[in-house]
Amino acid sequence: MNIGVLLVEDFPLVREGVAAALERDPAITVVGEAANGREGLHMAHELRPDVVLLDLHMPELGGMMLLERLRAELPGVRTIVMTASEKGEPLLDAVAAGASGYLTKRATGEELRQAVLTVHGGGSVIAPALAGHLLRAYSRASSGEQPEVRSKLTATEHEVLRLVAQGLTDKQIAEQIYVSPRTVQNHLARIRDKTDLRRRSELARWAVLHAVY
């Protein structure tokens, strides 16, 4: 068995350390390293890794958007998020966007290697310190509590709304997130349905009031 892993992380020193930790297991090979989300998406299409290990906060296509693009365009690729954040909201968003694993940067090399083996085998891995966030979310859903509108937006919809609030046109937004203007319009249509707002000025105001940035 040889598991090909693509690393997507904007700090070279972190990439080097993670690559070294992973390749201590003879079953794992780091097939590529990308410094941003756009490069990571391109390399994922080119290299077809088994697992993509990515950070959430990166330039040129953030981690959440990369997760959604990978799920839509390369559904066979398993993904693991490794981030410094230990907050609940990014975890829930990442799981909703298709992540199979979620680790903090406190993870040891052994924990990282085991996570790759687990998700490649079809399992899921959540850092024990963060598992409570998922349990609380499940408990709220089981009790019939409705999620707020903000949490219903996907990572891409958050980004589109953020750019609308900055005053960008559909064409400019499309250039920023590397999609067509028609795709931006489709995202905006779904945002309007979820927020029940129609005018662009109303969407921009809503984004500011709800801290979508």
C-alpha cells in the first residue's frame, strides 16, 4: 500500500515538518506541496492524490473553498484539515464542506500519520479536544433547534457575500474565486433564498451586520 498525500500550506517550514513526519511511515508518500489554495486545486487535478492535507487560512482560494471544490471536482479524494484554530465554527464548516479529518497543529507526527491511514481507509478523524463541538451541534439538531441563517451558508457563499460587501461586481468576484460570472450569479441566487433578501445593498448590509468577512 502506498498512500499519496498532497500538502497545501502557505508556510514552507510547516510543509517541510509535516512532510518529514508523514514520510516516516513507508506506506505514505508526499506527492506534492502547494503554497496556496489555487495551486493546491491545480495540483490535486494533476497528481490525483489519495489524501489532501490542508490548512484553512491560505491566500488565493482559502481552505474552506478548496474543500468544497475538491468535493465537487474530485470526490474520490479524501481531505484532512490541519489548523491552528480550536474554535467550533471552523470545524463544523469544514465537516459540512466535506473534510474527513480535522486536526489542530498540536497534533503529533504519529497522530498525523494515523489520521492519513484512517481517512484513506474510509474513516473519519476529529481531534479529541474538538469532538465536543460536533456533539453539541448534533444535540441541537436532534432537539429540533434550527441553525441560524449564517450557518446555512456554504464557505463559497460566505466568500461571495464578503466580496459583495466590499462592492465588487459579479465579474470581479468571479476573478477573485476563479469561477465564471454565471456561477457567481448562481451563488447569489442561493444566498438570496437563504437570507430572504433581494437587493444587493441589502445583502451587503446583512454581511456587515453578521460579520461575514
